[in-house]
Amino acid sequence: MDLWLQTLAGEMSKEDGLVVIDSTLGNEFVWVPVDNTSDFIKVGNFNTFAALTDPSYVSYNSGSSTETAEYNAMTTSVTQYKGFYIARYEAANDGSGKAISKNNQTVWTNIYWPTAKTKANEMYPVGTTSIGNPVSTLIYGEEWDATLRYMKDISNTTGEKYIINSTGMGNYSGGEAQAGQTAVAKVKNIYDLAGNAYEWTMEIFSTDYHVVRGGDFNSSGIAYPASFRDYDHPGFYYSSVGVRPALYIK
């Protein structure tokens, strides 16, 4: 990975969603600006769901020394550079067991949380030589909520905020779609933050449960919008739970 390229007109604006492509691997990411970094380390309240305001939800990691070091490196980077990159698409399996963020791929579901974390970390591990030296992780709760803040002024077809009612702006069709193939599910050039597949995160609910975000194809946009938070045991896997990596600049 020697060079990151910006994409075509309409995908080159920070306001609308600045897309970058790994010119060697073809993975696509979108820059999420975090102008007010004092907000970044606290989960935002975006709707009235108890899951978003319940103080037992902790937007952090499981507390291992490795994860703590990763978390600290990520937050330091976001503070310094005032942003991070989020995978444009829900991750797919490239066929050899590597996670990719590309259009029109089968979303990688039926994956345990530890495997999801490992595959996200392996995309661009620490020490990768490239412009900006990006490091990949499974998305953190802070990053998900920062992405929602970035999208907070976008409304759905009925005029309600997308982040609290994603009706008409996500795949809630009853069947999973290929990554990037539901046109209405693109917000700020990021696909399927709402619906299609839940996504594992680094956020924890308790010692035994990790948080998933965003709803799935079997749910509804009003009950399970982009901001929706639920939890599952990391040793379980489901056909409706996938992976979304993020990058911080090293």
C-alpha cells in the first residue's frame, strides 16, 4: 500500500464525505472529521432508546493491556488530526480470510467478535508503510458516535433525523444486500451504517457482552436506526452481524 487516492467528484469534499482508496488493495474509507475532540471520549445521546442512555453501557474496550494501548493510540491520533477514517462499506471476506472494504461484495457475517477484531486489525497493522501510516481497528463506540454527529443534520424522507429514524435510508428489506448496493443507504458516502447487518464494535456492555450497532435487514428504520445499540456474547455469531473497520493515522 504505497498511495491513497481520492475518488471522483462528489466524493472529495469533507462536508459531503471525503473518500480515499488504497491504490494497491482497493479498499475504500471515508474521513470523519472530529472538530470538537472533547466530545469524542463520551458516547452521545441521539435518541430516547434506553440503550443509548443507560449508564451501564461503557464506550470503551474490555480492559486488556493490548486493547488499552490501542485505544490510547487511537484517541491520541483523533485528537491530533481531528478525525479518523471509517470503512465505506461493511467488511467482506476477500476469499483468503482478509477483510476488505469494497463495493458489491458479500458482507462478512457469521463471525465471532474476537475474529472480527483480529480481521479488522490485520487490514493495516501497526508498522504498515504508507502515506499517513494508517492503522486499522474494529470500530470503537466513540468512532461510531462521532460518525453520527457528522451525519446529525441529514434527514430521512419524512423530515426526521436519519440518526434516530433511518426509514428509507437503509436496507430493511428482509434480506441482506451486497455491500454498497442499496443506493438509499449511502449517507456522507458511507454505506449501510443503518440496516443491512449489525456491526461488532470495540464497545462493551459488560464483561460478558460486546456491543453491536446499527440494526439489520430484518428490523425497521424507526426502531433500529443508525444509532441503535444492542449487545451480544462475543462467542456467538449470527447471520445478521458483521464487521466495520476504522483507521487512525499513526
